[in-house]
Amino acid sequence: MIKRIGYACINTNLKPRTFKDCRLNSVYKYGIEYLRDKIIDNLILIKDILRWNMGNNIFMYRVTSRLLPLVTHPDMLRDFNWRWQKDEEILRHMEEIKIIVGKYNIRLSMHPDQFTVINSLNENVVRNSVINLQYHYEILEKLGGNDMIIHTGGVYGNKEWAIKRFIENYNKLSEKIKGPIRLENDDKSYNIDDVIYISSKTSIPIVLDIHHHNCNNTRELTKEDIIRIKHTWKNTGLNPKIHISSGKNGIKDRKHDDYIKKEDLLNLLELIGEVNIDLMVEAKKKDEAALKVIDYMSI
């Protein structure tokens, strides 16, 4: 049973407003206030998106990783004394978001980008991945968020060894960073059985991406798999989180369609049965696709 429905990052109904990025050269040219203004605009947009979402029965949302651009860049840290964690105006906006999230029981997540690879062969990549996880953790903590979703990473010619390296490096993370981490199956390398195995060794809650499974699997999912995945969330107080998308030109097409195909939703509902889940819609039409899923559910 679906309890919450959400979508990722961009709200098409609030366009042309969108999240603002920033170039490092612009900060050197215009000063730190130029960057601060963009960050504050991004935080205000988050508040407006959450209000729009609540008005449309959407109580789950993925926050963009670019919410605070450049703040972990080594040149920024070297050449500017300013730190966002000590900026009173930024912290005030974050606290206001946290109040909204808590009051309306909104589930917030973040998804570190593809460069966050803790099983990389390159130690610099691993170090930067840990820095990126710390950045996401700090934002989630300030906003009252719940989930930081990652992938296992590369295979490097030896999946068994790569899984072992992931587990070893994950175990080196601080307990606070581990807290919101969730592990998602991917559409190329690590299927649901791989992720279930890693979870059994680390206790990381599993995010099932049903479209990734369709693209990368050796077997069909069963209701027993859903029960097993649910069990990985037992210590979080949260419903299992599932991602849904539809292939643009077929079930195994890795490209996402604009909306979720009704048959894909119905197949998922049949699979989960009476298990309560929160469903993240990953479709190009973002909020509009989430609204269409809500419409499907009301028929």
C-alpha cells in the first residue's frame, strides 16, 4: 500500500523559477554575496515547492544536491573565510524548512551524484566521496530529512572484490553519516540480489528501484523479496522507499518516460501487496507525473 508519493527536485508548475547554480569564477568576480544570494533563493524555492506539494497531497520530495553550490569546493574553502554552516540567514531559512517538514510529516531525501563512489580504486575519489556524503548529511540534518541514497559504485572487473571494498569503506564512515544512508540497486552493475547481500553485511536499508530491476536482473522479484526489503528498514521507523519509472521505449529502456505507465504502477501494487511503502516517482515530468500517479490511485 502506497502511503506517500514524491518526486525529485524540479517543480514544473513553478517554472520559470528553478534552482540556481554558480560558477567559481563568478564568486571571485562578484564576491561571496553573489553565491549567498543564489543559495538563499534556492532555499526559498524549496519552501515554496513544499507548500505546493502539500496542497497537492505530495508528502515526499527529493532535494537537489546543488542546493548549496560550490560550498565544498577546495578553492572556496581555501580562499574564502565564509562557511554556510555559520551563516545566520541561511540557517534561518533551513530551520523554517525543517519546521514545515516536521509539522506536515514530509519525507525529504537527497541522492549524491554519480561521482560519489566509495568503492573506487582511486583513494582521492573515495576521500571526495566521503566529503560529499558529509555535505549531504549536514544539509539533511538541517532540513529535517530522512534518506541519503547511494549506489554501490563500479565493478572494476571483479564484482566480488568491489562489493568487499564497498563494505570495508562503508564501515569506516562515521555513525552519523551512516544513519541516513540507503542503498539502491542500479540499472547496469548491481542488481537487487547484490544489494540484498550488501545489506545483510552492513544493515543498510534497501531502496528498490523497480525500473532498474527491469533493466538489470537475473530473475523476477517476489513478494518474499519485498518482505526481505521491508525488514532492512526495521530500525528506521520509516516505510520502505521504492523508486518507480517507466522505460521510454519499453520495459528495459533505461531512458525514463515523461510519466509512469499505468501498467507499471499496477504491477508494482500487485508485487507489494499489503506492505506499506513510500513511492518516489522518477519521470521527466516530475510533479506532473506524481500527480498522475495520484490520479491512478484514486480511480
